[in-house]
Amino acid sequence: MPKNPRFVCDDAYSELAAVLAGAICALIGDSYCRPHLAAGRLVELLPELERYRWPVFLYRPQRSITSPRVLAVFDWLTDIIGGMYGGDNAAGRTRLS
């Protein structure tokens, strides 16, 4: 951490607001900055560097009997999260009931 940081926060939207205001440059998640990049409000720095995709996991407590409603919610969340983050395992996932 720098000795005299100019900006410190633990909220992605506040960080994005500071970037959009031109106060800082930052590493921002793709889902936050994609619309701003497309609209020209943000410019990608160092586009020649390779991007790494981080896996996203959805967990639930494992119980011997799980309500069909809980399983339906997890299927729904898996589809949403897979769509947001380009998940290619949604169709091939294994359900542990």
C-alpha cells in the first residue's frame, strides 16, 4: 500500500465513480466498466496485457434432503451468474441433492 494514498475505499461503485470523475485510475471488474468502455466514458489502459478470467462459484450447505424450491433458486442463480460472467459450465453442472 502506498504511504500516502490518494483514494481508499472498499466499495466498487465508489471506486468506479472516482474513475469516471477522472480522480484515479483503477483495476475495475469487467461487469462494472463494460458499459462505460462501450460508451467511451472510460479508456482501457494497457490493452495489450492478457486478461485472466476468475472462476465464480455458488455454494450452498450440503444436506441429505434439499427442498425443490431451494434447488430451483440455485439453478436460477447459476443461470444468471453464468450469463453475467460467461460461465460455460451451467449446462454441464452436477446437482448434488
